[in-house]
Amino acid sequence: MSTRRTFLKTMVAASAFFLPWTHWPKHWEAMLAAWSVEAKVHLTQHEPPLANPTADSGLAAHPTAGSSSAAHVELARDIAALASPQCEGRKAGTAGEAKAAQYLMAEMRELGLKPVTGASYIQAFTLPPMTERRVGGRLTFQAGAAAGEGLRAPSANLLGFLPGERGDEIMLLSAHYDHLGLFEGERYPGANDNASGVACVMRVLRRLLQAEVPPKRTLLVAFWSGEEMGFLGSKAFVQNPPLPLVDIKAVLNVDTVGNGQKGDFALWAYDNNAVVKALQAAAKTQGASAPLVPGGVHNSDQISFAQVGIPAATLMARAWLENNHTVKDVPDFVNKDQIQLASEVVYEATLNLGR
């Protein structure tokens, strides 16, 4: 494992020089594909206490598809995988994030999502130099390089879609999969921020496929990188879209939905747009609340689309700041009931927005 990690880090550093002139996305995915079986095994079976979610939750080993037990097992598995030690906190542009990407691409293939960019789920982009700092007890990034670390690093969004009857009308469902990584000898697992959002999106996709609900609009699924560094992945998508932005009719983003009082959600958006209305209607149906709240200095990836006039909103737990950007954001911290409820809200809103 250490040899492979060293190899990947070497390739990542080299790619920073050659990305603009090579077919790096295809090469990177081919390299990661060699890890597919190992990544699935290690990321889902070697992270206590959620590596075997049925053991510590009392859930049935083989729950009925579509049941609450099945949802809990799925959510626990995805969160445990992304927050595992092997992913090293998923800092954008690192080997740990690459392992998380491999896990997600394997899931996307298994669900039958079609790649957007040729044969690859990867949309590559580069990251500017960043340094970490603590602000009010929370670890954050700021632009600028530490001594001797001035190179840009490659990273990737993961994009897949389910085709609809109206291919020129797209509903985008997204969550960022990066987090903070390792800092001063400590790992920032990012179980709530934002393994919970990724798990929520994956749960919605599985429900759509189990129910065989044919979308009218094409459903584009995006797992963004670089969100923690200033929404860099979603900005890269908007600046270099693999499909016409005019075709995207709605963006529903999910970020940090696994804590707080059950059903107490909130929304970030520029205005009371169609996505906000769909989420609020779905929340009401589920006995939850999702008011539109000001973000202040905080935001998420919906902003990249709102700035170019595309209706967009982010669903989050209203108490999202609790343990946020700290080493306490571990799998035990997240509430699977809260994430499952979020998935019900997102599922219903996605059906309505996809019509």
C-alpha cells in the first residue's frame, strides 16, 4: 500500500506539469482502476465502528431493498468508506482524495451511470497552491503556497448521468467529496462534511433505480472536488462545461446534512427559485423544515451556478457548524436518521424538478 501511495503522489505531482497537454483524466482513471477491488474491500471493511454497519446498529444483515434498514446500511457504508483512514481526510489533489474518487467511480459504474466526458467519469482541473490555517478553532484553506510548495496540483470532479426523455433539459444533483486532509499529525475525517451529502446523493440514486422511475429531464450527477478551497471544482465545471450550461435547468446541491435535530434543515440560495420551492415542498411533505437562510461568509457549490443565472440551492442541516472542520467530524457523530430524511426530501424534490 505504501508503495502505491508513493507512486500515486509522484504521478499527481508530475501531472501538474502535463495536465493541460495530455489525456490525464483517462490515464488517471486507468491507474485507479487497478485498485478497484482493493479500494472496495479496504474502504468498506476496515474502518471501525461503521465498517460493519449491521454489527453496531442492530440492523438486519440482509435488509429488504428500499427499507429503512437498507437505507441505514447504505449510508453507513458510504460514510465509513469516505471517512476511513485510507482516504486520509480527502484533501483535494492528494492520494487520499484519489482513493475516495475510486470508491465513488466504482459505485457509479455499479449503478449504471453513463460517463459525461467520453469513457471517463473524470473532469480534470488543477488546484492553485493552498495553505491551511485555523480560524476560530476550525481548519480552513487560504490561497498561497508554503515554502517550496508552489506547484498547481491536479484534481477531478466526477460526473455521470441518467438519460431522460428530454436530453436537452438537465437536472443536476451534486455534493462535494473533498475535505481537509491531514494537518499537524491529525486526520480530519469529514464524515458530516461532506461524506453525509455524498451518501445522501448515492441513496437518492439507488432509490431512483430501484423504483425504475424514468426521468423526463436527464439527471446529471456531480461529485465536486475543491469545494473546501473555494468551490474550485464547481467553478471549473462552469468555466469549462462538458455540456451546454443553458441545458441545466436546476441544480440541487447537498452539503453537511448529518447532524442537528431530525428534520431541521436549511437552504442556501440567491433567491426563492424553483429548486428552493421544490425542496421546501418536499421537506413539508416529510414533516421537516428547510427555510432559506443567509450564509454570511459561508457558502457551498450552488453559488457557482447561481452566479451564472442557473436556479440552484444547497440543502444542509441547520446545525451544520457543529464540529465542522474539526477532528470530531467522525462517523459516530453523524445521525443516519437525519441523513435518511434528507435523502427522502432530495428524492422527492429531484422527481419534481426532473419532470
